[in-house]
Amino acid sequence: MRQTSLLIADDHPLFRSALKQAAQDALGEVRLSEAGSLEAVLAALEADSAIDLVLLDLHMPGSHGLAGLATVRAQYPSVAVMVVSANDDPRVVRRALDHGAAGYLPKSAGLEELRDAILTVLDCEQWLPPTLRTAVAAAQSHADDTALAARLASLSPQQFRVLALVAEGLLNKQIADQLHVQERTVKAHLSAIFERLGVRNRTQAGVVLRELELQDPSRQLDPQAPAQPTHTG
């Protein structure tokens, strides 16, 4: 039987270490890798096709809110993603599920919940903490969010890469250089992106991803303070 492979994605080394120990305690034999930014997450997934599950923080370099989740789901749709976040607002949880999260785990969760969450998602089922299930069920999907998730899901992985770089403010030539394609290929991708997203120009396309940004609750009081790990080994 192939060993389960998890990618822990969080920009705080202490929390990654705590989550890594908790996953090992919960699952026993498991192959673990770590990433501290969205760029590192994408590089890890590109390098290792055997990753079964990404435990993804919503806030890390390169990702602020649901954009990172949408990026991973668009470029690697076969990989399950469970959000692990300090934000337990039921409306945010609902939006994460609408954008393809297989589960949602608050950072305050204990070892038993972590174990249940991972095993449930690896069994191809959706997982939510019992304390949030009723509230999330009551927080019905917003029509605009559901439509946006569907439009983003209609993009190919390469089209989504182009969209992400447009949102960063890169010009066509810069995008072509970064993706190692010709500029006319970028223009063709943009035409398809505009049509599928229902927008007319680059500015509107970039706004689509920025609509997925969320405030990080762990940094509301002190923007420089790292989130503190709550898992114990």
C-alpha cells in the first residue's frame, strides 16, 4: 500500500512543526513536506505528483485569502486541499467550500479533530468541525461566489497562471517570459480568460482574483505577529 503524502503549507515555521508532529501522531506512517509560500506550494506540487492532500493556510506570502485555494484547485484539480486557518467565520468556511476545499480545520483544533479531518478527506469525503457544521449549513452559498468559482474552474491551468500574473500587474511580455511562451500565446489566453470570466479587459480580470482576498484575523491586532501554533505533539 502506497504511503500517504501530505504537504503542510503555512508561513510560520513553528506552526508547520506543530502540525507536522500532530499529523505524524495521528496517522503514523506518512510522508510529509512543507511550504511557506504559495509559490513553494505550487513548486512542490509540480515536483511531486504523489501528494495526496495539501493542508493550506489561507494567509501566506503570495496568497491572501481564498486566491491561494483557487490557484491550487485550478492548477492541480486532482489534489485534495483542506484549509487550516485561524479564521473560523462560517461565511468564510462556506466560501472556501464553494471554491473547492475538501475540508476546513480551525487552527484551534486538537489532535483528534486533525486525525478525523485528514482521514475523512483522504476517504474522499468533506470534513468540517462539529462546532461549525450547523452555522456553515446556515451560511448559504452566495450566488456571486458560486458563479465566480464556476468561472474560475472553467479556466485551464495555464490560463489560470496567466490570470494570476495579470492580477500581479505583469505585462504580456513579462508573462510570456515568465511562462516561457510566446507573447501571442499570452494574448490568446487572455482572450479566452476574458470570455470565460465575463470581463472586458485586464483590469477587470485582475479584480476577479482580488475579490477572493480576506483579512487575516491572526494579524488584526499586530500585523507583524506570527500566528501561534495550538497543536501539541
